[in-house]
Amino acid sequence: MQYDIAFMESSEGFSIELAQDLKDGKKRIYRYADPKFSLADHPLNQSDQEQLKTTLSILSRYRYREDFEWLDELLPRIEAAFEFAHSDYSSLISYQSNRDYVGQSWVGKIYNYLIQKKVLEITYRSFNQEQAENRVIHPYHLKQFNNRWFLFGHQISENGYSGLTTLALDRIIDILPNDNKFIETHIDWGDYFDEMIGVSKSDEEPVLITLRFRESRIKYIDTKPIHGATQKKVTTDPSGLTRTIEVIPNRELYQLLLSFGEDVTVVSPESVKQKMKEKIKQMKENY
């Protein structure tokens, strides 16, 4: 309590004034010098102001996006209420983003439907389709990968298919909620993505993949792991350049491995080695 009082009396706290030397017999009495004083009426301390300004700087980046119009009203009211103006921090920090991404406008809407557990009728056209189709989706999870957004949910289609599906938000044409009963999911989405890189998940089981990197690249791999959940160092390799990951082989895995160019070699398993050989051969034929 003594430490709390000292902080409250400091300029970093609330600069309160305590009545001095008040006693009731042997008991020490603590109270404000002004009985009408209240922390609720006191201005923010310096630490609170800095935290609130940082929060406002983050929120302001969304104020011009669809479905975040409410920020246009909220931010100025907060700034006025606490008597400080928000500054633009764009010169201090940048985030990776795709400003021209056409699926961005759906993120806020779908997120609200996720919270409400609304069944959605989605008009969707994939890259390999000429005509759009209507899909009934029970939405479960939104995930961003490689500057694109994806919706995971349970799909019930006219052709009889019923199961988990993945939709790219930039291929969505329209979304309408309906009053169908929502089908719950028991998927732990944290565990779901631990078995793969990206968003493409097949029925295959994860495999242990051994990779050897060039010395000039290994520190980068350790600083930014290929797959943080499973990446391990091979202690039996005296060079210290070999790492393993345990994932489901998918399109995103091969794209990532190919992005390392000559800096990586797939040691095992044979199936992944052969797939890499096929892709590298096709790349060579392109030139």
C-alpha cells in the first residue's frame, strides 16, 4: 500500500495530495486533503496518455475502411474528451499491406457475422470458374496469409457436398445472412494451422521434412522459422545447417521452399524431393 500511495503522489501517477499526520489513537488515517477529490475526475497520467495515444494511432488506420465508419465519430470524441490531439504515426512505423486488395471490404462484415454465428449465402466465383455460384456457408474462422484473407467454414452445396471449405475473400461477389440453424464446430483453430503452412489443408498426414541451408541463410531461418510450431535443429549434423519441420505438404510449402532458391536443399523425404525436382525442371524449361 505504501508503494501505491507513493506512486499516486508522484507526477507519473496522479499527483494526489494526502492529509498529513491524521491519527485515531494509535491508528494512522489516510485520506485526500480535499475530501471532494476523486481519481475519476482527475486527468490521465503520463503513462495512461501515452498508451491511449498509441491505441488511437492504431485504430486510426482503419477509420477509412468499410464497416469502420464508427471510428470517424469515436476518435475525435476521445481526443476532445482527454484534451489531446492524435498525431499521424505513419512516418514512424509501417505495416505490410496490400492497399489494392479487393477482398478487404468483406473482413469487417464477415467478422461481425462470425460473432453473431450467422449462416451466410455467399455468391462466389473462383479463378477457374466463368460463372459465379451460390454457396451456403456456416462461417468459423478468418485467416490472413500472404496479404490475402480466407474464410473457413462448413459448406452445404446443392450437389450434396457437406464439409469444411476455404473461400478467398477477393473471389466473393456478395454475402447475405439467413436464418438457418448454425452448425457448430469443435475445431481448435490454433491446432488446425499447426500442421501446415498457409491455408491449403488436404487429408494427408504431416511428414517430417529435413532441410539443409547454406551458411549465409541459416541465421535468417532461425530468426524467422519456416514453421515455428515444429522447426527443430538437427543436432547430429556437425555443420549445424540442417533443420526439420513436420507439416502437410501443400502448395504453399513448395512455394516457400522455392523462394529460398539455391539456399536450401530438401534432404528427405523422397516424395518432397521428387516434387521439388519436378517443379525446378519445369522452371528450367520456362527459360
